[in-house]
Amino acid sequence: MENPSLIDTALKREISALYGVGGRHYHGLSHIEALLALAREYRRALVDPEAVEAAIWFHDAVYDSRAKDNEAQSAALAREKLGGRTDAGQLERIVAMIEATATHQLPESTDPDAVRDAALFLDMDLSVLGAPPEIFAEYERAVRQEYAWVPEPAWIAGRSAVLKNFLARASVFHTPEFRTRFEAQARTNMERSLATLEARA
């Protein structure tokens, strides 16, 4: 990245420790590594790849399946850890991307470059929805483990609502690149999952 000190080895080690705590069956380091691989693949399409990399590292740094403010807490941690490593503009772009993972809607911005990077970042985060069926099934099993404390009827209702929300969107992915690559499979995966949940309800 342009400024290698933004996420240096020591900070990577510190953040990696957060992803290694118990209970993270999906939202662990392997998820971060998968997104970093996508960021490398799409690097030429990113305006500020350094900011996207930082957002990837921090976006699930705070994760508690019982909490409602993981994204806000992760953004606050990024602000704390990166405050002395970058300028205010880049830091705000990083924070906005992290906060946007709460809804996976694009953050409000008058900067088209920031919106473009945020769109690609959010699409990377959702790329698992368009994974091959067996990988998608493993993702769903892992997420269910993270919510093992939720009774089955509540899980079925909650997960069904999430899937219906995504399926109701004009497109799951924000960018043409990811729509072409993942949209059709994502809809197939989610429709199958929703049908299975409704059959169990």
C-alpha cells in the first residue's frame, strides 16, 4: 500500500488477536484474509486501496453476536488506532466504510471516489453470498454457531428477515463487477436457504 505504516506488522498482530478470540466461527481471521485477497484482485479498481485495506482489517474487529453496535465499536477502534497514522480525510473514509457494514448501504458522501471504494468494499464483504453452494452452506453453519444462544424459532425468523431484505433489493451488489460475478449465485443461494428455513418454521 502507499503508506505501509498505516497497518504495520505490529498493528496487524494486535488486530489479528481480536479475530482469534473464541466464538468467531465465521467472523474470524479467515474472513479478513478472504477480503484482503479480493482487495488485491480488484486493486486497480480502487481509488484508495490503503483505506479499503484498513477498513477490511477493522470492520469486524469488535464482534459480539449479542450486541447491536459492533460496527460502531469497530469504527471507534479504527479511529483510535489509526488516528496518528493518517490524515483526517482518509480516516473518515475508513470509518464510513466500517459503519456502512451495519446495513450494507452506501455511505452518504459527495466524493464519488469514496463512494466507489465503499461500494467495492461492501461488495467484497458480501461476496460469500455468491459463493459456490457448499461454501455458502458452510458460511451459514458458521454464522448459526455464532448465534447458538438464539432459540431455533427466533433464529429462523431473524435469518429469514435478513435474507428477504437482501432478496428484495434491486441488486445485492453495488458494483457492476460484483453483480456480474456473484449476483445470480447469491440469489440462488439465498432463495434456497430461505425455502429451507420456511420449511422448518
